[in-house]
Amino acid sequence: MTKSQRRLLPTNPWWSDTDRAAVLAICERLRPSTVLEFGPGSSTLALLDGGVRSIDACEDNPAWQAVAQERLAD
């Protein structure tokens, strides 16, 4: 999945372009190679776009885990 494809994923009321820009700015400043996050989703995609190479995501909802795995398969 390319960066432009990730930008086209469905938006949600709790994640904005400003949120995405903040994650990208932090990635640019800190240049993390690995991240631990709780709840994969839009932030995961922004982290990937920010250059993070490895993300360990914790998810307790099996249905949402399946959605995240499908979106992140590529």
C-alpha cells in the first residue's frame, strides 16, 4: 500500500488531518524505527508514512484486529 493509498482510507471523527500531521512531525523530529502502540488504525498508517519500520500494536477487539490486519497486509 502506497502513501497515497493510505491517505484515501476512510476518515473517522476522532482522527483528523491535523492529527496525522502531528504524528508525521514527531516522526520527523525523533526518527523512531520501532513503536509500541495501543490500538492500530489511522495512527499506524501515519507512523508508517513517517518512516517507522516496525510497529507492535496491541488490540483487544478481534473484529478491529481483523480490519487492521487487512488494511496493513501490504
